[in-house]
Amino acid sequence: MKTIAKLGLTTLVIIALLFSCKKADYATSKESADYASAADSTAVSSSAAVEKKDSKQKFIRTADIKFKVKNVVKSTYAIENATQKFGGFVTYTNLQSNIHDQIKTKISQDSTLETTKYSVENNITIRVPNTQLDTVIKTIAKQIDFLDFRIIKADDVSLKLLANQLSQKRSKVSEKRVEKAIDAKGKKINDIIEAENSLDDKKEANDNRTIDNLSMQDQINFSTISLQLYQNETIKQEITAGERDSAFYKPNLGIQIVDSLKTGWYILQSILVFFLNLWPIILIILGSIFVYKKYGKK
């Protein structure tokens, strides 16, 4: 009895130790998953090159992020709402389902089980005020289940803006000089035309620099975020009406016999009509045979 009691006690101790180990492993794995998720969110939410208010530097900031979500459709709506909330707008979105496999299994005479394996993804491009870029990225980070990559760029265009502005000033001075020269000294028609063409070229170059500056200023004011969302492969099953083969729609044997008799009668009628259409030839053949029998031997 004492031996049995000891064995039972030993077994209980071993079971308790195994249960504790499994529980510890589960807790560790859960903590690791939570840490990975938190790390993904932190990695995405940290922005780059945030200029100071008094800084003379001007940055064009862009972000490219690819990540997995639990539900692409719901995350898309959440991102679009966040974009609108912080004063931005969506410039491109392409939500689509990609079918990987489709299997049809006949489960009864008139029913088919259709199994579809597919994945959903969406490519989104949004533009948000540069002052709200970090806030929007932090909001998007809440949707991340697994981060593939995050690229944030900040291009300093302050010198390029200054170069365009100085070039515009020089162009305006040159335009005024050409206009004065045309008004004061331009007498020959050829000289006037050449000077006017030169003035037009200078104005066009000035306009292009103005447009370039406006474009850069717009990119400075509104940062661009390109997002690639995807989710795990999904399986959808539905029962649909089965496709019946052609044999199902064939008439019964009695109807087929009646139809065969009708078809045979129609064929016999066609044969009789065919030979009746050949009565002149038949008459000639019969007459030839009669003449041959009567006069051929003589």
C-alpha cells in the first residue's frame, strides 16, 4: 500500500511539473507575440526628419509601408477615416481579391460544394498635412498584425526652392531689359520678332520655375504615404445548385420509341418523294428495257 501511495504521489508531482512548464511556455510565447506586435507598432510610428518650427529647411516627406492586417476591408475603412479626420485625402486605392484555388465537389444529385481559397489586398496612397504625418502613421500602426517593411524619406528641397526663386528674379530683370530694348531700339521687323521670341522663352522658363516651386511647396505641405495591406489566405465554402448532365434531360423510353417511329415514317416519305421526282428517268429506263427485250434478240 505504501509503495502504491508513493507511486501515486510521484505521478501527481510529475504531472504538476509538466503542467507548469506548458503554462510557462504559453506565457512566454504570448509575451513574445505581444512584444513583436508592440515592436511593429513602435517601428512604424516613429517618424523621421521632423523639422523645427523656426527651421529654414524644407522637407518633402514620404512613407512606404507594407504590413499584414487581420481584415483588409475593415483596416481600409479605418485608414480612410483617419486620413479624413486629420485633414488628408485618399488619392489612390485598389482593393481586390486574388483567387488561388477553386474546387467544386458534388455532394448530392442537385447540390455542389464550392470551396474558394483567396487572399485580399489593397494598395492605398494617401496625402496628409506634413504636421500630421507622425500622428497618422501612429494611427495606422494600430491596424498592423505583422510589419513587412517601413521606409520613410525626407528630401531637403530648401536649396532647390532658393535656386528657383533667384532664377525667377534674374529672369524678371532680363525680361524688363528686353522689353525696354524692344520699345526703344526695335525698328526692324526681324529684330523685333527675334527679341519677342527671346522674351517668350524667358517668360516660359520663368513660368516653369513657378510651377516647379508650387509643386514642391504642395509636396512639402502634404506628405505622401503609400500603403500595402494584405491578410492571411481565406477559405470560403458555399453550396450551389448542381449542374445536371445531359442524360437527366432525356425523355423516357416510350417517348423515344414514338419519336423513332415518327422519324422513320418521315424518312420513308422522303425516299418516296425522291423517287417520284425521278419518274422521267425511271420511265426511260423501263422503256429501254422493254424495247431491248422485244427487238434486241431480232
